[in-house]
Amino acid sequence: MVKITFKGASQEVGRSAFLIDTGDKILLDYGVKLTPNGTQYPLPVKVNLNAAIISHAHLDHTGNLPHLFQETNCLVYMTPPTLGIAKILWFDTLKIAGLEGMDAKFAKDEIAKTEKFTFPVPYGKNMDITDSTSMVFHDAGHIVGSALTELRLKAGRKSLVYTGDFRYVETRLHNPAQFEKIKGCDYLITESTYGDREHPDRKETEKKFVEAVQETIEGGGHALLPSFAVGRCQELIDVLNEYDLSAPIYFDGMGQQVARVYLANPSYLKNPKFLKKALDKVKWVKGPKERAKALREPSVIVCTSGMMQGGSVYAYLPQVYKDRASRIMLTGYQVADTPGRRLLETGRITIDGVDVEVKAKFERYDFSAHAGKEELFRAMKLLNPEKVICVHGDADTTKKFAEGIKGEGFTPIVPELGKTVEL
């Protein structure tokens, strides 16, 4: 019998954490949920783990992993790029917690211990992680090193696939998720983030995005691109290079560290040479002098953070927000009550504690790295599982997705936080 206890990401997006019990105790992801009102953590794991498996580096999948190592010495399996990026994010968490006087739930010692007990695994390598369970990673097409996890459970000869986050179409940096390489699937745990809707055509989105950037430059303004440090910053630079913009492009913030991990792992990218060429052409901002230079001429500024919750974007906003020739261009999902969402809904932001009206143009473009509805159903039909467990989606979306799954003749499960499901 397979039991799954849902420690997070159940009818919500964030803090992914799922405990698989087949006799062996295996944890899938252990993330956090960042909200405007603070950080939400997964429910505690109160069993002796045999192993932990991490799908990819984003904080909603890895953010609480070091905390686990206050009480465990289990082996952790993830791809090499996932470990490289996760370390950057963990140390950044400590930095932010120190600045804000908050408790990060772990310290540098736990990060070191997490790294010590992590076993990096490439795609396609079959691993026996216990005497009765084996696993293999396949490319998930989400960010560098993101993995679909195929678990082989020798007891009962069952197979379980955990998607983590994925894209099943080709994007600028990544090939589609490799579902075709999975040999079988009795139980599917799938993300449901966009289970009720589709994304716009990516090529058309890129074209409109670049046209808006070029229009801004020609009008003498700045195109300010606050972006997610992991994946999105690098993708936007790749897009801008493809269209050969006639303007200087500045690159600022934590995305620089992440970009180095991308370049150090070329086998995990679709076209690493093109990305390297793009990153070599942009101006890497090192400090105040480069930031001031970026604001003295019409320019493109790729910076953090994607929802405008702090980050290097605030080095540029005091000048850009009041410039009617400039444009603030968001390219990721904006969680409710975040500064980015507030900007889109009200046209206002807060700078240095002062609420201001934004005179610059502002807009959002859909560059999502998550599967849309069609991709989710295509993957499910290919795998043909006995049961489909819907996670990592808000309550309404997940329930609509489950209704669609049932309509296709499959058996969906919409788990509740803290509950255990027997399969």
C-alpha cells in the first residue's frame, strides 16, 4: 500500500511537501510559501526519513530543506544545477532574515549539512534509494535542472511520478518535459497551477514584449524589467539578444549568481552557446556607479525581484516611476497583495515608505514556466495513471482541473493539507 501525507501545496501554490510511505518514508520537496504577510512553512515531518527528493530549486520547493537537517541525516537527491541554485537562495534567505530581524528557521550549519547529505543525480540515471525503491530523473523543462521524478516501488510493483513544476512545450531556454521517457505510471502527482486556463502563444508574447521595449527606448525612456532571479532574468536576456535591440541592456541583482549556475551546467540547457553569447553582451551591474549610468541613457534594465518585493528594482524605481517615457514590464505571476499586483491593479507603489502614483507605463506579459491546461492533460493522457493527485494550485483552480480530469475518464484526488491518502 502507498500512503501520501500532504504537508503543503494542497489547494494552494507554495510550500510543496509530500510524504510518501510505502514502508520506506520518502519526502518529495520541502518548500516555503512567501506571502506579503510573512513566510508560511510546510507541516513538520515527524518520521525518520529514508530519503528526500527535490524537484527543482525554487524556494516553494526547497526553501525549508535546511531546517529538516536540524533533526535528520537522510540522503537528499536532486540534480547538480538544483543544488547550485538552492544554495544561492538559502544564503539569500539568511541575508534577508538578518536584515529584517526574522528567524530563517535554519543557519549556515544546516546549509552545510544539507549539502553534505545531498547526492547530485543527473537526468536518466537509475538510482536505488532504498532496498525497495528506485528513482530516475527526467527533464521537466521548467528551469535549469528541474526534474520529473519517476519512482519505482518494488512492493506491489507500482510506479509513482511526481511532476514538480513543468512545461510540456519548448521555451527559449529549455526543451519540453521528457514524459515520453517515463516507462510507466500508476500514480501521478501533478502540479495544477494553470489547470483551468491556457497561456498565450509564447512567440507572439515575445514579439509584443520586444516591440514595447523598443518603443520605450525610442521614446527616450527606460524599460525596467523586474524579474524572477531563477530562470526569468536569464530568459529575458536571451529573448532581447535574439531580437538584437539597439539599446544597452543592464543586468542587476541575484540573477547574476543564478546565471553563473546556468552557464556552468550547459548540458541542462537547450542552446547554452546562445545564452552565453547573450549574457556576455549585457552590462553586469556591480554597484551604484553602473546603476547611475543605466539611468543616464535610454536603457533596458533586467533586475530583481519578480513581484517587486524588494530587490535591485528599488535602485531604479525612484527615477523610473515618475517618467512618462519609461515603462515597468512585469513578466511573472503577481501574488495577491504584492507590490507588483498592487501596481497592476491600482497604478500605485510604495517607495521608501511613501505611497506614490506611477506615471510610467506598466504592464504584464505571460512568460510562465508552468504548464498550461492543454499541457497538463497531454502529459496525463500519455502516462495514463490509475489515479491523478492534484497539487500546487489554488483551491478553485485545482477543483476545476479535477473536474476536467474526471471528464476524461481518470480518477482525480484533490488532497487537503495535513491529510493522508491511501492508494
